[in-house]
Amino acid sequence: MKNTRDRKKRKKRHLPKILTCAGLVLAGTLCAAEGLCVCARESETLLTETSADGNAGTSAEASKTEDAVLTVDGVFTLPEQLAAQIAQIQGFAAEDETELETETETETESETEEEDENERALREFLKTIRLGEDFQIPMAMPDEPGSLPGPVTYYCGTLNISRAKRVHPWEQEKTIGQLETLVQETINGYDGTWSVYVKNLNTDESFVINDQAMKSASVMKLFIMGTVYTAFEEGELERTDEIMSLVNAMISYSDNASSNQLLYILGNSSYADGIAKVNEFIQSHGYSELTVEYNGFSNSATNSGNGINQVAAKDVGRLLEDIYRRTWMSRAVSNEMEEMLLAQNTRYKIPAGLPDGVLCANKTGEMSDTQNDAAIIYSDACDYILVVLSNGWSSTDTAIARISNLSALVYEYFN
């Protein structure tokens, strides 16, 4: 088709030249014809002058010459050969005009086909960058550009087909390692000692930074709660409204007196034996030796004098995950513990770094030189655990703000 089109274009380019040449030939012919007319008139004059001499033959020959280019009344007539050439040129022009119209229509159809093909290619490209190359349900494409629907599941008979994950060429897939790097770089600029544990409960990916023994403050009360429920389960302690009221005050309001009273009850009227029960719970459930309780809370009568209560961020995270997954207690008991954490009264650390409406079940701990918080966060992208332990810094307010900032950083990364 392309060769045919090129030949037609060459025809169109040569047509003006051909017509020009024909015009020159015609002009030359007219000049020649005019010359013949002049000669004929001169001959007629000459014949008239010599008519007396009786040269009738010469007059007849001149008359034949004049008839070759003139008709009656002096109308100019083209020679037959030239007339045939001009007719051929005129026919060629008419034919070329028809071909030109046909070619224009063909080119218009071809351009339309190319535009349709380009539109199809563009739609395929947009589908790829918006819904991923593995997208298998093209009828689910949004009608309007930019109206990409949220996560959905399509039902084909009894088969559930989830929409393919959206992959944008300009975006790199986020990893837990990248989040760890961000958190590490952030706490590198903080004064004091910081330990952070993060776990994505949807993927089981996790990391811990500075996994070491840290002052527990009231975060230790999570392990006291676990000890009380284990005592219920093993029949060593009767569940009463009084005891449950103490547990609720210890977790939701971090009441020190309630915590000490529970230690006293667990130890059969001995704080030391109650503390020993808590350490037995820690060891029997596989938590590390970094987590140890030595004393009660804000009461010298509960102090053993052996040290300061300490926890490891990873151990705290594991306990929260046990509650979340209902693994070491019954579902009803796990639900109960989770409800107390969700009702936590102290909300100015990890919860403060989250958007309004995001559920957060947390337990805080604070001392003069310690600010801690441990939480289960139920976000749109995933549920995750965040534990932040800190001490030795120069400003309490700054430490609290930094815990909130770390909470916001982790939430924004996951979401």
C-alpha cells in the first residue's frame, strides 16, 4: 500500500511539470500557426500582385497550406497529433483527481485505525500501572479515570477472586527492614537510652532495636495481670469481683495500690512470694531472663532491695501478641484483657501519634527518668504491635513527644 501511495505522490508532483510542458508546446504551436497565417497573407498579396502573370498554381498551394491550420471565419484548429496529446493529459488529470480522492479516504481510514490502536494501547498501559500486570478482571476497571475503587473481592460462582495488588512503577515495595532503618535513624538523634519493638501482626514481620533490659515502671503490671489469670486457670486463686476490680484498676488506670494488693494476694499475704509468682509466670511462658520483677510499686514494704524492675521490649511485645492471638488464655479471658487495655486512661504517648478513631490497646509506664508505652494498634492497613521503652533522657516532656512521634512514624509507614 505504501508503494502505491508513493507512486501516486510522484504522479502529483510530476503533473504540474507535464501540464507546463504541454502549455509550452501549445504556445509554440500557436506561434507557429500565427507565422503560417502571416506567410499565407503575404502569399495572398504576392499572388494578387502576380495574378496578371497567371500563376494560379501557386495560389492553390498557398490555399491548401492555410486550410491546414485555419477553418472558416479564421477559427484556430489544433493539429490532430497535438490535440490527441492534450486530451491524453486531461484524461490523466481527471484520473489522478479521482485517485487522489480515493487515497485521501484510505489515508483517513488508516489514521482512524491508528488512533483506535493508540487508544487501546493507552488503556492497557493505564490498566497495568493502576491495577498491576496480574489483574485478571478487566470488567472491574473503573469507568472514570482516577476513580480507582478500594480493596474488594469479586465472586464468580463459588470462587472468590481478590483484586490483584496495585503496583505503581514509581513506587518501591515497603519492607519491615526499611521501617527499622527509619526508626533507628530517628532514635539515633535522641538523648538517653531507647528500645523499640515493632511487629506487623498481618505478616509476622518484626524487628527490635536495642534489645536489652530497660526499667519497666508500670509496664510490669502486664505480667502481674498474666500471673493472676494463670492462677485462676490453675485453680490457685478464686476469681472474685474484688480481684477483678483490682486487675481493672491496675491495667486501665495503672493504680499502684491495686498492683501491690494483687501481689499480696498472689503470695498468700506475702509480697515477696507474690513477686516470686510473677517471675515464675515469666519463666514458664518463655519470656527472656531480661524481664524480671524485684519489687512492688511506690511502697517500701514491697521492696526486696535486689534491684529495679526491668523488662525487654520484645518480651512485652510477645505478651501483647499472646493476648491478640488468644494463644495462652481462653478467648473469653483474652477478650477481657484486651478490653481493659482498650480502656487505658493514659493516652498521651503512643495513642497521641495516631489519627482519631484508630483503636489502640496500650499500657504505659512512667517514673522520674523513665517513659514507656506498649500497644496493639488496629489500623486499616494492618494490626501491629509497638513497644517503646526509654530512660536517662534530660526532658520528660521531650521524651513523651518523641514516643508520640515514633508512633506516628510507624503508623504512617504501615498505612
